Amino acid sequence: MLPVTEHLLCLLGLERTAFRLCAVSALLLSLLLLLFRQLLRLLRLCWRFHITCRRLSCFPQPPRRNWLLGHAGMVCVAGQYLPNEMGLQDEKKVLDNMHHVILVWIGPILPLLVLVHPDYIKPLVGASAAIAPKDDLFYGFLKPWLGDGLLLSKGDKWSRHRRMLTPAFHFDILKPYVKIFNQCSNVMHVSPKASWEEGRGSEAGPGSSSWASRVGQDACCPLSTSGCVVRMRPGHCQTGLKSAACLPIRHVSLSLQAKWRRLAEGSVVSLDMFEHVSLMTLDSLQKCVFSYNSNCQENMSDYISAIIELSALVVRRQYSLHHHIDFIYYLTADGRRFRQACDTVHRFTTEVIQERRRALRQQGAEAWLKARQGKTLDFIDVLLLARDEDGNQLSDEDIRAEADTFMFEGHDTTSSGLSWVLFNLAKYPEYQEKCREEVQGVMKGRELEELEWDDLARLPFTTMCIKESLRQFPPVMLVSRRCTEDIKLPDGRVIPKGIICLVSIYGTHHNPTVWPDSKVYNPYRFDPDNPQQRSPLAFLPFSAGPRNCIGQSFAMAEMRVAVALTLLRFRLSVDRTRKVRRKPELILRTESGIWLKVEPLPPRA
């Protein structure tokens, strides 16, 4: 008899009764039925997996390195499977032979379908958000930070929020933001001289106690272009290699405060675009979302540090399989820092929302709006005033989730896109000069170097250069969807229900059947006077379909302003001593920054 059965009979007082035999038989029978039920469930899962594999067999796949890791082991760096330049080159080789749908395996039991052609992407992105929702596997780590914002919400909640947030990105709301884009670009280029003492840094900046105290500890370096979590030893990153992204505190402080013109001082200086552009986009977003001037381009605030740290920690967690389990992760140092950074971000956002809502209740909507006349209506204002079809408003928690989502999506993607645009214009001086002449034509006769909303439509070639850069270096490399129903493809093949699909934006933009000579940077692909016959889904840096990026007009406006003012004031060239190697993470970054030589131009006559 099983020891467990004996013990159970003893507890029930049946060890010496006449019912002992019946009780033993009943217990054993129940145990067998339970095991049989679990076995049936396992067999059912195996059968479903077998059927799914048979249905997926019609899709081509690149050769696997081994059966256990599948295609996850295609690129190995330092014992970890990380996306890097070599991985992107391998992906390009696959795209040269497979042009529509590619089957890849993560381990032996997780199949993914990668879509790389507009005709095959269309049925997926054209499906409703209920049929092809975003998948938790690739976005779940962001949930504690971003909550149920537009990026992560599903179903009716997503539909309701999308309708309520759409007015926040109307052109009438976006127009005043151009002034903010001008101001933040000015700070990046020609900020007023800030106090700085060698070895100290400013009171609230990276040299302050909130940042300098982390030297000698594991911490996220806010200026790390790779987004890595580093061991903050002066002058060294986690690998022990000296890096411009992890300089001693005095050098970091100088690079933050001594902006482009002061750094150059009439000569040529090499700067990391990711470092400066990222702070500029964070600065503009805080002003557009909260009407809050943190002066973060000069002095790093706790809120800005927390946002940068959260992005880095999410990336780091993706590459540690044991950290995928929440219970284990939150026991680690990274997990504790993640919670602390989330608390910092949530506390700031909640305080702004509650203070603004109190003022709204005390004054009433009409008086409150009247008091804000002449001021820019920010993102929080629009969300506080938003109502759905039934007259219901968003809760404080909903507004916080949307604001945090916009800060996350807005700064990382825009800074990546803008940095790569500047890189391409530095690499191709003939295009840079043509953009500069276009901007000079718009600015001709003006006393102030400031763009207005209507000026953006007068920069067609600059816009072409931005779009071609977004094609070649899309900030977001892919988006994922999990099919809740079978989806039929144009050639008759079917994506089975339950399969995770990856819309590869990078793969589509580099598909030779869609974009001939895809490696070549050619802005004339987007010439409005010579339109080419392409699917609208051939170019999707902001995704497509019902769940496309709601802030794409905001991002394009900010990039046009920043590029125009940069070229008006500086000549850019590539620093050949620093190789640019791509590194796809949450966005497309580089392994060690994008270093460009910056030369101040003489003032306009």
C-alpha cells in the first residue's frame, strides 16, 4: 500500500475498520482517475501541438543550429543569445532567400511566424484588435511600469481609450508643441552656460548625490547608449572597457551641461547623438505631457533617471531566462531597482494628475479652461477633459497609464529615429547640404531661428530624408500579435489560431522584392512628385492597422524641427574612428553610440 494512502487512512481513523478495503480501493481508484485525467490532458496538448506543427509545415524556415534552442542560438555572444550587428546581417541573408513568411522556433516548442511582405502583413494588421491582439510574451515585462495604457490594453478597454485619446493628437493640439520642440532643440544646441566645477557636477545633475552616490554600485547609467545596466566604476562599463558612455562623473557632467556650441568653441568636436538627442526628447515630452520643465538637459532629475533606468532594466531582464519568473526577479537587485524606479515614475505622474484634477474640480471645466487660455494644452489636460460616448471620464489610474506609456514610447522611439537620421545625413553630405539649403530658404528674412507649424510642410526633402532613414533604421524592429482565430493569407496558407506572429518592420523595409537596393540610402524613394507603386504597408515605422502608433504626427513634427535646426547651425560628419554597430533592443540602438563630428556654422547674415 502507498505510504500516502496509509497515512490518509490513519487520519480518517479507518486503519482497523471493516471499510478499510473499500476505502483503500476508492482512494486508489480516485488517484488513478486523477492521473488518467492529467494524462489525457497532456495527450490532448501533444495532439494539438502535432496538428499545429503539421499546419505550419507549409512555411519555410532557416536551418536550426540545434533542436533544443531552435533559431534562438543563431548568434552567440559571451555565452548569451543577444541581438547584435551580426544577428541583423544573418537576418538579411535569410531575407534574400525568403521573402514572404518565415517560420522560426524559440526552443523546441514555441513556433513564431515572421511576416516580411506587405501582402502577408495586411490580413494580420487589418484584423480587429480582438482577432489579433498584442502578445503578452513580448510586452508583459512592461506591465508593472505602463499599466493598461494603449500599448498593453486589449479588447473593449483598448477601443474605448483609443477613441478618447485620438483628440489629444489632433493637429490643433499639436501645433503649439512646435514651439516646445524649438525651445528644447535650442537647449541642446546653444543652452545658456551652466555652472560646473571639475570633479563636482551640478547640485541636481548626474554629479549630485542621487547619481554620484551610485558610483561603485550596480546602476543604470543614464547616458549609456546601449541601455545596459552597468557597474558604476569611474571610466568603466560593466565589461571593464573604458567607454564614452560611462565616463567619470566630471566628464559626464561636462558633456551634459556644456552643450554643442560650447563644446565645439568654433572647431570640430565628436559627440554621441544618442546621448544628447535622448535627453532632448525627454525634455520636450515632459513639457508636452505635464507642462513641466525639469531642465533635464542640464541637470538629470530623479524622474528622468528612473525612466531611463526602467528601459534598461526591461531589456536586461529579457536576456535572463530565470528573471522571466516574477517571484525570482523581484528578489534580485534588478527587481528591487525596477520596483523603486516604477514607484518614482508613478509618484511623479500621480501627483501631477491629482493636483490638476483638484484645480479642475474647484474651478469647474469652463473656468479652468478659461484660466489656461494662452497656455499650451498638454496631454494631461486633454485626458482630464476626455469623455466617452456615455459621458464617463478616465480614472486617475487610466490617465497615469496613458501618460507613462506616452513618455516611454515617445522618447525612446523618437530619439532613435532622430539619431539615425543625423547619422545618415552626416554620412551623405550631398543630402545634408540640400536639406540645409531647404531650411535656409524657409528661414530667409527671419530674425529668430524658429520654425512654425506651417513651415513643416515646406520641408519636403528633409521629410524625404527622415522617411528613408526610418525605412533603413526603423526604431521599432517588430511588433507581435497572437491570433485568436485562423487567419488566411493571400496564397491560401493559413496562420493557425494561437500562433504568435511577428510583423518584422526591419524585415519588410529590407525585403529586396519590396525595396530594391534596400541597403542604399536613397531619399528619392519618397519623392512626392515621383510616387512609386508600392503597397501602403511597405513602409510601416509606426506600425499599421487599428493599433498603429497614435503619436506618429507628434514624432514626425519633432524630428523635422530638430533636424532642421541642427543643420541650420552645424555641419555634421561621421567620426570614422568610432564604428557604428547596430544593437536591437526595445528600440534600435548601437553598441557604443552614434558619434558624429559637429562643426558650428557661422551665424546667418
